[in-house]
Amino acid sequence: MKQTAQVIRSVSPGYAEVMVRRTSACASAHKCGSCDHCSMMENAPEIIVVAENPNGARPGDTVTVESATSSVLGAAVLLYVVPFVLFFALYLLGGAMSLTEGVSIAMGGVGFVLGLLAAMGLDRYRKNHSPVIFKIISSLEG
């Protein structure tokens, strides 16, 4: 997935902090050319991430940032699917053990929380999830 970003500052050798404007589904799917005037894009949140900087982009530069689509999809699965699977697994386990409905629901809730904690923990240790500054579009130096 490629996005346009602006370099905010250098963090360490080979890494820079960049500000990326999240694109709406409309902008990424249709590419109608009206993104500059689209009200959806005006309200799009900006996120700040640390990206690998092999091209030596400097603060103020506009760059293209690329992250692996599989990494983004993997993070979504981790965050949205795993907690729900654990919720239902523990809820059904409680039912299979002939526990009361309330206890089964509580077990499901524990499973959901464990799923969220697991997703957060695994995300910290995943490799190759850092975006890369692919190309410098424009530089302050010209």
C-alpha cells in the first residue's frame, strides 16, 4: 500500500517520523481526481508513524511511503478477528462444561480481553511492519 506523507523529523539514522493522512475508501477505490476538494478527505485523520528512510528524506519533504498490504491485513485480522474468536470459543467452552449462562458470558469476556492483549503483544513483536519511504516527491531544497 502506497501513501503520500510528509517527513516531520529524523528519528535515528535510517528512520524518520512521517505524517500520513488516512485515505477514505472513496479515494482509494475510485481515484476520481476530486480528492483535493472532497469533504471526506478534509476530515481524514492524520497519523504519525516511524518509517525506514533509505533515501535520506529530510524534514519537510513530501514522500511516498509504502507498507506491505499483508502487514496491514495481518494487523486487522489480529485486532478484529482474534478477540472475537476467543470470545466465542470460551463462551462455547463454558456451555459445553454445563456452566451457567452468566459464567459462560464472563468466560467469553475474559477470552475477548485476552485476545486484545494478545493482539497488542504480537503487534509489538512482529517484524517488517515498519513502512518504508519509497520515493521523495518534493524536497524543500528544490
